Amino acid sequence: PEGGMPAFYKYVADNLKYPKQASRMGVEGRVFVQFVVDKDGGLNDIKVLKGIGAGCDEEAMRVIKESPKWKPGK
């Protein structure tokens, strides 16, 4: 990602909103997301590989979809 992984982790921390449903249900854990960086740096083919439900999977996908562009590989 532009700015390296520390910048990406900061972006995620600043933009992730814990779903109210997950909070009410006491759901905690990690959501594993897969995506492809296309040649212009955009992210596409975003998929949840391992989710935890309660709105967390959808929130993870939203944050990834809205993330800044990445540097594409060569």
C-alpha cells in the first residue's frame, strides 16, 4: 500500500466501525479478507475468506473497498 503497511493499518484502525450487533452479541475475532491489486492500484475481487458474522464481515469489506490505492506489483 502507499505509505507501507503501517499506513494501511492506521487507515484500517481509523476507519473501522465496530458493528453494534457484534458489540451487543459479544462477538470478537478476526476477519480474513482476500483481494487483488489491479494495475492501477485499485483493489478488486474482495472476498471474505474467514468471517465471524454479526456485521463484522461486511464492515471489513467496506473498509477494504474504500481504502486508498496500492502500488501495483510488476
